[in-house]
Amino acid sequence: MSRIETLIAGMTLAEKLGQLTMTASSFTVTGPVIAGDSTQSIRTGDIGNLLNMVGAGPVRDMQRLAVEESRLKIPLLIGLDIIHGHRSLFPVQLAEAGVFDPAIWEATAREAAIEGAADGLAMTFAPMLDVSRDPRWGRTVEGAGEDSWLAEQMASAKVRGFQGANLAAPDALAACAKHFVAYAPVMAGREYASVDISERTLHEVHLPPFEAAVKAGVATIMPAFTDLAGVPLTAHTGLLRDWLRVRMGFAGVIVSDYNAIRELLNHGVAADLPEAAALALNAGVDIDMMADGYRHGLPIALERGLVTIGQIDTAVRRVLRLKEQLGLFDDPYGRCRTHESAERVARRRALARTVGAQSMVLLKNEHDVLPFRTPLRRLAVLGPLGDAAEDMRGPWPAAGVAANHVSVLTGLRTALPGCEVTHAPGVSIEGEDTAGIAAAVSLCDAADSILLCLGEAAVMSGEAASRVHLGLPGQQQALASAVLARARELGKPCAIVLFSGRPLTVTRLVQNSDAVIAAWFLGCEAGNAIADVVLGKVSPSGRTAISWPRSVGQIPLFYGERRTGRPANPADPFTSKYLDSPNEPLFAFGHGLTYGRFRYSNLRVTPAAPTVRDTIEVQVDLTNEGARTACETVLVFTHDVVASIAPPLLKLAGFARLELAPGKIGTATIAVSAARLQILNQDLKPVFEPGAVEILVGPRAVRADLLVSTVQLRT
């Protein structure tokens, strides 16, 4: 008999349920602490998994209780939310998505895994694969934006990065694809609210990233807190068992979200904890995180006949198999032994700086305000986010501490040793006090250039951070108006850096500004990365992975909406448009400027008549007609001219990056699988329909900015 089967055969019911229980933990000066419990539960086998433990020493102490002092010596599985880095934080995922580079996505996940594993961790609750088209939802910051195919590419890259080539390696983490599924389209963008979308949207938009994660070998999956059309995902047999387990062949561990099993009572689908536990187990959930539903509910559910011991054994088997795959049985302390050299940490931070610079989106740059002309004698860094190292971490800082992060002010003072860099916040991020605006404005007088740092606090994005007003919080707009007016009077260059975990509705601000950068939250090297871009050391190349609305009234807003029978026509009032706003976003998906100026020409697409088995080669020439070397992101979209299902206006099918010096010409080549041109028919089955399909290439999801070629699909 195998090790796993021998263990299962010798387990008591309590020990089995312990392997299906994950409990939050921490560490104090007196030793390890278990939420609502004690470390004795590890010794007795009543708890088999922990979350939120950080540090090789504490992890080793906890692991020792399990493998040296418990009856069965089964190691603990210990995890943490390592979303965009562990101690060394990279840009938030929404920012990183705009780099459009799977190699970068994989590299940052690999470094996060190495750093997290050195702290003794074996699991991360990432990547988040929710496709968000509603920036009111705070967790938009954790995902890849509005495009499902882009989320697929990020899913594969992040799973590869976190898990590495060998899950048992001491620098590998078990990845967890979350939140399965369709968590993002909550009602009115309100966190934890109900979700009700069409089956077509579910299958076209929200399921594909999870399919990509499964194909990449993801070790674990987490169901969403929410319900889908009345069925909570934690108890959704049709999706967890039938689609994920049976159709996709997922054999890994399904772990509930925090307290989600107990919350089935709040959903109104279970009368008590035993019923809730039975619903989750029957749907295929293996690990109960923080609800204590399995430990305290499944024994009663067994007595009632709601579950069987065979189902419990199956879940235990999956958990033990994961621990075995992670190498925890063979070396439970392996992830606590890695020494992180200063050189390794420096290389990691250098990567964070590089990716941070690449993640920023230059939204506007009239009169070539950026980069600032150097040398500078005096630079004014104004605004509440100008010296805010803590906020640079973003809403999921993991083990990253503020002292480890570089603020904008610090980054610029380091980059400009001979320049006087002054600072005044003017206002707080959310407060109503405007008394500091005059002092901030006064710094403009002596400055050669002005950098105005505005936006959200980090805690205004992330979980439980939905917003209905997406403009600048507090009195920041008043500060911006005063600074911009003074800069205009003085004729001095002024650029704005916006920090946020979502698109903001800043139409007025953008209209009144010459230069605006979306910096999101860039992590530990934020200030240095911003200095690199605003001073011209690096040309910005990031793109918006989500549309920026002009107003909240346009939400949900995304480039891939379907064609309508009455497309907008300014001359016809009875067409699809608003009375008081353009239909178009303030900034479209894929928008982003560089310090170069690129002209697209000579689009070639072969073969002209592809079959589903072909690879379509798309080539386009680019000329950098600007004065600086820059990197251009080339996007490839498709559009069905006529199909059996009304097609989206555009569908992303590929991307590439090309760096060119001034005056140089280069060719971007993108391979597109013809299978990408399949659609889901009325039965939601993929079909490859013959007919004309447009291939559109350019910088953003705006048809007027795209070159077009047409291919004829053939069966």
C-alpha cells in the first residue's frame, strides 16, 4: 500500500477532518498562535493546514509540532496571499498585465515563489483570474483587466512562475487559481454581492482563464465567495464537480475561501453547519478555510447520511497527494533552509524596478512635457502620494513593509543628487482640509518642473473596497486645479502621476493637464521606477488592460461588446448612445503612449484562407518617427464579419513588443492560432465557421487606429 493509502487507513475521523481544515495563524513573542484554537490541535492532528504564517523560524516551529509531535507525523501545508510579491513587491497584477509580456509575468511570479518559499511557505493564494469590466469592484486591482484571453495568458505564466518545473523543489509554491468563477461581475460592483450573468458570458469570458490554469498544471483552485444565479460557488456541483473535475480533468485540491462554507448559511442554502459542510464536500471542496465547518459539521453530516466516509477519504487523498507533490513528507523543513543572499535580493529589486517602469501607462503627453528636461535645479513633488512609501505596496502587501519601499520623493532625490527636490502634500488623500494647498502651490514658483502625485490610498482598492465615486478622493481635485493653474501662469512643465488599483473617472483632470501617467501601485521600487520614466532614462511602454470610463454611468464598459442592430449614429436619435456623454471611454483598452512616435504600415497576413489547424502569421512594419528610443506594444484583434452568433466588435488574438531607435524601421511578427477564431455556437460548443474574418493590428482597441486585412476561413 502507498504512503497515502496507509495513512488514510490508519486515520481517525478527527484526523481526516484535520487534513481538510485550514486555520489562520500568527506568531508572537510567546510563540505560535492559532486563530480560535491552540497549537495542541496540530499535535492531535485536528488541524492540518495553516495560512498567514510568515518567516522560516515560525514556520519551522509549527511544522515541528506536526511532524515530530503528532501521531501520524503528517506535515502542514502553509500558505499566504502572495499576489504580486512576498517581501519584495512587484507592481500589482492590473499594472503588470499592461506590460503584455508573459515572460515578465512568469519571472515576477518565480521570484515571488523563491522569496516566499525561503520563508517556509508552500502555497500561495494566487493568481487571481477574475475578468473585471466594472472598476467599482475593488478587486479589479488583483486581476488582468477586462479581457478574457489576456487573463488566460497571465494564468499560464503565473502558474509556471509560482510552481516552477518541479513542485517538490524547495523554491516552488503551489499556485491557487481564484476565484472560481465569475466573482468580478458582482451586482453594481459591490463586493460579495450576487452575480447573475448569461451562460454565454460565463463560458466565453469567465471560465477560459481557469481552463488555461488547469492546462498549465495549477495545483489548487479556490471557489468564489459569491453565488452564480442563486447557487453559491462553494456549493456549485455543476461547476466544481461537473465542469472542473469531470470536463476539465482537474485532480488537484479545491480550497474554500475564508469562512465561505459557514457563509452558506447566510446565502440561505443551508439550515446549519452540517448542511453547509455537506454541500461543500458534495460539490468537491477539499479544504475548509477558517469556517471549522468540516471539523465540527461533517461528523453530524455523516450521522445524517448527507455525506459518506468515502467522500471524506477522497478529499483527504487529494490533500495528502498535494503535500507529497510538494515534497513535504520527504523534507518538511526544505523551504525553511534557503538563504537569500544580498545579491539575490538586489537582483530581485532590480527586476521590480524594471517591471515597474514598464507597467506605467503614459495616458497623455501634450507638448512633450515628459520626460522632464534635465539638468534640473529644482523639482517640486506635490500631492498626498508624493511621499507615501506605504501606499506603493498596493492593497495586498503580503510580507512587504513600508520601510522596504521607495516613495516618489525618495526615488527622485536619489536620481537627482544635484537638484533641490521639494515636497508638500497639499491635502491628505481622503480628507477635506484644504489649508495646505497654498503652501504646495507656492513651491511651484521656484521649481523648474512640477510632479503632482494624486490618486487612491492603497487600502481603497482590493477586497472589501468597492467604490461608487471613482474620481479623485477628498480635496485632491482642488489641489490639482490650483497647481495646474499656477504652473500654467508660470509656463512651467507639470506632469501628474496617478496611483490607483482601478481606472479612475478623471476626465476634467486629464483635460486640464498636459501630461498624465497611470502608475497604479508599483511595489518596492516604485519611486525609482517613476524617476526612471519621468527623467527619460526609460521610455514608458505600459498599456491599459482595462478601459477607463469618462463617468461611472458608462460602467460596465469594455472594448469587446457585441454589435447592435442600431449602432451609434450622431444623425439618428434612435441609435445606441447617451444624451450626455460619448459612448467611447476616456482611454480605450490598450491605450498607452511612449517617448517615441510609431507609424504602422504594410500589414501582411498569411495564409489568406486558413483552416482551424493553421497558424496565421501576422506581420506589420513599424517606424519610430520620434526623437527617442522606445518600445511599442502591437496588438492583434479579430472581428467576424458575419457569424451565427452576433460577434464582438473586436477580440484580442495576439500581441508583441518591438523596441526601435529614432528613425528605425522594424517588423513585428505575431503568430495567431486559427483555432482562436472559433466561436461558441448556440449550444455553447466551439465551431469554426467558414467566412470572412478581419485581422486588425495597431496600438489600442480603437478601430480607427487599426490596420485591417481580411482572411477567408475554410473548413
